[in-house]
Amino acid sequence: MPVIQIAGNNGISIEKKREMVEKVSEIVADAYGLPIETITVLVSGFNPDDIGAGGKLLSDRE
């Protein structure tokens, strides 16, 4: 049972999350030759204050 973890900033709509989970699950199921029901996708969201990139918090970027 493959487990896929996706982490990113908050702000993605529930509709887009559904679409993303479906597409990722299809690709991984195909790659492993497994039924899609065996694929688990974990989606984590973070606030811009909790993500640093290039030495700065995303909330500090302009």
C-alpha cells in the first residue's frame, strides 16, 4: 500500500484537493500496477508563517 505525502501552503480549495488526490492516485497506482484503492494520499497544509524559502518566511515575501 503506497502512501504519498504532499505538503504545501494552505489556500488550495477542496475541489482542487479532490482533483489532485485523484490524479496522483491514478499515476501511482499505474506505476505500481496496483488497484487505486490501495493508494493513500496525505495532504498537509501550512500557513505562510510556517514556510521558509530562500532564507525568508513566505509571509515576509512581497
